[in-house]
Amino acid sequence: MNTDTQSRFRDNSVDILRGIAIFIMVGANMSPLMVEPHPIFYRIYSSMAAPLFITLVGMSVALCLSSAKPGYTLMHFLKRGFVVLLAGVFVDIAAWGGRPFTTTDVLYLIGISMPLIYLAAKLPRNYILSLAMLIFIITPVLQYFFGYTKYPTEFKLDGSVTLPIEHQTSILNHYMIDGWFPFFPWLGYIIIGLILGKIRWPGGGRINDFSGNQFIWSTLMSIIVGSMLCYFAPGDLYIREGYSEMFYPVTYGFIIVSLSLVVVLLMIVDRYKYLAIFKVFEKLGRNSLFLYIVHCIILGRILGKIFKQIMLEEYLLIYAGFLFVLLGCAYLREWFLDKWEKFNLNIKFLQ
């Protein structure tokens, strides 16, 4: 998510990465519209949205704290997190017709995590890394001992459940272990993002470029090792109500591969960020929270009610049209902000 710091000190590469995450996420969240089984290349592709999007949250916090202008306190991140939680409540009600805080939406993870990441940022870097590693290491252990549901049942506004599951785990378990975006392991991704941000922005407005070769061999080796783990220990790979990302549940192999690919994307974007296509992604990334809310409402209230069990070809056409609409919404929002600057304090947070 963007923060208001970035209006003074922006990193175009991070905006582009956030836009790429939005681009992939829109397609991933359209999964229930498409006939199953989903192609394996699509499952792999759609699985990258969440790791990229969530890791960038930690990088955004690091960007705030590295700004040349001081003053970002715990209260700032508490307020910011509260705003993101309110956005999650709005999405639950307006898009999905669900009871707030029962869906374990990604916005709840981000909203609760922001002040926690601010506190973690005060620790020495090796302590921060150890905290992330601990979260990743114990995640499968927690899944084993406390259970991992095939589908985290949610509650509609009228109190009924979306999908009854025998021996369903609790909502607390959903938040911690087996929901859509539980703290174990996704808080670890945010912490890794914080570390990447500290490396990238050491302070004083300086940016360490990732386009060099210093990370290439270690990252490629990590991808190879992680891919082997994914192959030999893929996990259950549940498909939840049509959502077929390959992290239900998250495994060690997936964590290694996905984080390595985040670094690869950062290296690629740093090297080629002036390409024209990246300008489109940058526009999406500068309006990420706003577009997340808009795309959920369109999916929940329009597309999800019109299209059912469509073929891949139809899916791709709708996907392209949906992205075009969202890009138009991004331009419209920025035009609105520029034209009515006096309203910035009220709506600028939707970034």
C-alpha cells in the first residue's frame, strides 16, 4: 500500500511492482469465474500476487521511516492501520455481503500488521530477519497441531455461513493459521519486505539499486532449491471456492520461491523501469488501495453474478476489459485529486 510519505519521496520501481501485483491480483481474484480445473501455468501465475503485494507493505513502512522528513511515530501507523481496517470492513459489506472481520481479508492482515512492523523496524536487522525466519519455520508446525481447514467458512450479513465445513476451525485459527491471509506465514512476508526496504533506502533520500548482479546467483539458487521442495513436498494445494493459488496451505518451498521471485522482479524493474509498459503498471501502483476496493466491488456485485464457469478464452477477454476499466478508474481518481486538491485529506488515503 502507498503511504503519504511517498508523495514527497517516491520510488518508481516500487510503484511499478505494486502495479504488477494489482495486475496479477485482478486475474487471481477472477478465478471463481473460470471452469475448473485451472491450467497449471495459471495457478503458478496467480500465486505471485499475494507474496508481491504483501511484501511491498513492509517495504512501504521502511520507505516511510527512511524519509528525509522525520516524524513518523507509532501513532501514524496506528491511524494508517485503522484506515486500512475500515477499508476491509467496507469491502466485506459492500463487495461480498459478509460480516466484517470474519473473512480474514488481506486488508485485515495489513491493517493489524502496520503498527507491529513499525515496532519491528526498531530492532537490529539480524533480529528482524530472525523473527521472519521463526514465523516461516513454525508455520507448518502450527498447521499440523492446530489444523488447516480446506475452506475457511465465512459469515454473511444475515448470520448464515458461506460454506458449511465439518469440524471447521475457529475464526481465530483463520487469522493465525488457515484463513485466506493468516499471520503465519504472511506476517513473515511483510517483515522480509521491511528488510528489503532497509537495504534499499538506508536513509537521507538515497536508493540502493537492485539492477546489478549482486543478487542474481543467490536468488537463482534459491529458486532452484525452492522449486525442488515444491515438487517433492507440494502440500495439499487446496482449491478454495474456485481460488486456485498454490499456497493453500503455504509450504517451505513456496515461501522460498515466491520471495526469490519478488527479488527477481525488483531487479528486472530497476533495470528496465523506463520502458513504456511500466508506466501503466506505475499508474496502477500509485492507486493500489483504491483499485483493490473498486475491483472487489465489481467482482462481487457485477462480474461474479453475470459470469459462471467460463472458458479460458472468455476469461482472458474479460480480464483485459476489467484491467482497462481499472486503469481508467486510476486516471479518473488522479484527475479528481488534481482538480479538487482541497479534498486530498479525505480521499488521498485510497492509494
